[in-house]
Amino acid sequence: MDTDRPAPVDPLDAEVEFLTPGLRSDLLERWNEPRRRYHNETHLRAVLRAVDALESDGEAFDGTAVRLAAWFHTAVFDPTESENNDKSAAFTEKALDPAAPVGEVARLVRLMGGHRVEAGDLNGAVLSDADLAVLGADPETYDTYTQDVRHEFAHVPGERFVAGRIASLEALLERRSVFLTRAGRDAWEKQAHANLNRELGLLRAGASA
């Protein structure tokens, strides 16, 4: 065993330019609100780890802007509302030091509302892939994700939730690829298709039963 190897740094503790101790504390408090079951600290940590993995695999992007956007992308979260990303972006614009790349961070936060990333948008592609990396996780982790999302949206009636979920999964599968970066496709695309198709089959079978 290599006892000299340093323990991996928790990405929630990793230094990010312009993320002051006070701002980090405020954001973590938001990410740990009781109503969050999926969009919580665990998700934030996973997104930051995915950003690190994409960077390690050779993707080029503005690491400061993308990591700040990861921290802010659902800083405001109410599962009964549909404007969480816009509100999170507005919070970003107020909370970040003006010396930070505020405009770019806010743009990326808004972008996560629909993951509609234009060709050539390297920052958007990396953040989108990192946010969706759970789709390419092992089946057990994926199933936990779907259960946690359903819990957050428990206020949505069953048939309505299933119809919306089916539409969302079909849209993802109709994309040329779920992931936009080469590294993301290499790491997660195959498993994502397996997970999405499996869930879609279960939802369709339940809806027709």
C-alpha cells in the first residue's frame, strides 16, 4: 500500500478563486436545505469531481468560471418553482466579487436550466457534462438519483411526473450524444444510454399497466 500518497482533497474544500470562506459557507448552507434530496451537497461534490475528471482527461476550459458556476448553479432551489436557475444566476450576480468573471458564471448558471449548449461553448459543455454525469453512473447510483429526484418533486401527481420524466428521457436519448465533450462521452455515454433506456422501459411499462 502506498502510504505516502496524499488523501484526495474533498472538492468542497478545494480552493476556487473568488470563493471566499464566507461565500462558501453561505452556499453550503443553501445546498444543505432540508427540502433538497438530490440537489444537495452530495450532488455539488459529484459535479465538482466530474469537472476535475474532465480537466484531467484533457478538456480545456475556464476552470475558475466553471467551478464557480457549479457552486452557484442551484444556489436557489424550490422544487415547486421553475425559475431556479434564473434566480440562482441573479443571486450569483449579487454575491460574487465584481472582480470575478461574474457575467460568465451567471451565464453558465442560467444555461443549466435546459442544458442547451451552443457549439464551441467549452465552458458550457464541461459544466453540462459534469451536471449530467450521474446519468452515466453505475445502476445503483443511478437508481438512487431517480428516487431522490422523485422525492424532491413529490408534490407533482404520479401520472404527470411520469409523463414529464418520459419526455425528458426521450429528449436526452434523441440527442446526438448525451455528453458534449470527448472526455464525457468516453467516460459516461455508454452507461448513460443503458441507464436511460432501462428507466424509460420501466416507466412506459408502468404507464401502460
